[in-house]
Amino acid sequence: MPNLLDYTDKVVLITGGATGIGQATAKAFAGQGAKVVIGDVNEGATETVAQIKRAGGEALFVRTDVSDPASVEALVKATVDTYGRLDCAFNNAGILPTATPLAEMSVADFDKVISIDLRGVFLCLKYQISHMLTAGGGSIVNTASVAGLIAGRNTSSYVAAKHGVIGLTKAAALDYATQGIRVNAIAPGLVATAMTKGWLEDADFSRRLLQTIPLARPAEPEEMSGMVLFLSSSQASFITGQTFTVDGGQVPR
């Protein structure tokens, strides 16, 4: 049987690849033959690149602030300059807010979450699509969240940003559907990552959160990467503008 997720000779750009979902997905793409470029503000992404290279893959790290247009534009340029193309992108960089009721949240804290979690996705889409239009197409997957589908207490900035990501995904998919560019999103539930470590180490909070998940556990980052690889592949050629929930049953509950 052929490998339906073969990415040999494909170039994949991933933001937020230093840890968690981004790191797991970068390694999964590389394991299927892709050349991987990681954009991240976290210098720890160099270790993700090192792991890929030790496994026989090819990867590059470009320090990137996704909230800065020039930085994102430079990331896409470095990808194309190094590997000659950009086939797929996974816009995954993001942060969590400090848990705060809306009226008590500072404007600065709200703006910070929006600038990375929503504006960052917009900027990535803008510059990735600009290149893909000249190259004949491509596939993009954005990381939303179950918080883009349902709300949670004390996380208004994050809920707003992730609802926005789902809206951007739909809008971009419609704008470029006839030009060979597909845009989809994943909506992860609770995933055990460095970003959620504090939640999971809080016994009471963790217990209450896990009660909302029918599978009664957090996901591992690797459990997100399969959906990203599928949506980026030719096997998903008739899928665009969609958000795929990967949440252990939390939203249907």
C-alpha cells in the first residue's frame, strides 16, 4: 500500500514548534519526509530541529515573532530562499491568558493575547498565501481551540482570539478556494503541554476540567499531529474552510 501521508520533497512551515503540538507535528512531518521550517520566538526550537536532524530529517529554525509583520514576512522569505518553495503551513503559535474575569483584565493583557493568537494567524496567512498564489497553491492549517467553539470562564481574550481564528479560517478558505489554496483549522481540547502544565498540576482545577472530557484525560501532543498531516495532504483535497475538533468528546458533551 502506498504511504498516503508521504511528504517527501514537500516544504512545511510551522509556527510555535519549540514545544507541544507544534513540536510533535514538526517531527511527524519530518518523519514523513518533509523539509520543515520552524518559526518561533522560543529559542528552544533549536532542539526540535536537532531532534529532527538526528532522526535523519531536514529542518531549519527561524526566530519569529508572529505578532510582527516584518518578522513573519522574513520567515516566509527564509523558507522559500532556503528550500525553494512552501507547500504547507501549520499556524500554531499561541499563548494562554492569565485567568481573569473580563472586567478585571487589563487592556495590555487582552491586547497581548489577541496580538499573538489572532493577529499572528492573520499575518501568517497573509504572507503564506501571498507566496502560495505565485506557486500554484498550497494547504494551511490553523490551530484554533475548543475555546473557539465554546466559552470558558475567565478567559475572554483567549475565547475571542480563538473564535477569530475559526472566522479567519473560513474567510481565507472562501477567498482562495478557486486558486488552489485550502485553509482549515483544528480545535484541540486539553493537551498536556508546557503551556498547560500549571493547569494540570493544580489538582482541583485539573479534576474539574477532566470531568468535562468523556475520555477523562488530556491528549498528548502527538494526538493532534495526525489530523494536521491529514488536512495538509492530498487525501483532504476536497476539504476547506472547516474546523476539526480533537477534544476527547468535550464539545459534544
